[in-house]
Amino acid sequence: MNQFDPSHPIDEEFFEDVFLQEIDSWFSADIACCESCYKNFLATWPRAYYANSEEFQTSQIQLDLFYEGSRINSFFTWEQFSRLIQDLDCPRCGEKFCYTIFPYNLPFDIHETFEDDIVAINDIAQKTPFLLLKNEFALSVLTEVVPPGETVWRLG
Ligand SMILES: [Zn+2]
């Protein structure tokens, strides 16, 4: 066994699970985007660039550095890692990972379709604003904000 052999080999079918567990272990985050889509991510969430002491900027990592610095090298050889990483897709854009990934979680929870919902609301607001409250997401937001707003108005 040389220095590049894993000390605890694992079946390759578990690569994705181990990879994501190691990302979470190191960064306490999921993969937000990759080098193919980070500009789109930041266009959608511009405050993420500086939020939480620039956490987004400091959490980006190149795949080779991740391999060297994480425990994944205990389970897979560099050859396996390099080959198997090509089977994984970016959760944001669906492209294959190139060189850099961005582990990051927004500091609040959003539902899976939130960004699509905002795009749809913006589109409706631009084209047919009178139909905005026919949108399911807009109605759900209205339902959430009206009761607190009514309380504030009564106090004022
Ligand atoms: Zn991507």
C-alpha cells in the first residue's frame, strides 16, 4: 500500500454519499453552486457574497484541494475520485463539476421552487399585474403578511 491508497476503501457506488457527507462535515453546508453557475447564484442572491463574514467567498474550494484536505482520500484513491466526480452534477445548474465548488447554505430556509416562484411573480407583475394575486405563491405570501400587518395598522 502506498501513500495514495485509501486506508478504508469503500465500494464506488457509495461515492456520492461519502462526497456529500464530507462536504457537509467540512463546511456544514450543501453545495450551492459550481463555477459554471456561481454568477447566476450571486445575481439571484447578491447579498450572499458578503453575508456572514463573506462565508460564500471563503467556502469555495477546488476539487483537488478538497480531496487532499478531507477524509474522502481515506476511502477513494485520487484516480477513483477524479473519475467518479465526473458522474456528479451540480445541484443548481445540472452541469458536471469542473474545478471549483461552492459549499454554502443561505442563512434562512426557502422552499425548493422559491427562485422559480419569484421569477414567475416578476413576469406576471411586468405583463399582467392585475393577475398577480391569482398566483399561488403570491397568495400564500399575502396570507402570511396580512394578519401581522392588520395588527400593526390597528396599533398605529
Ligand atoms: Zn452549477
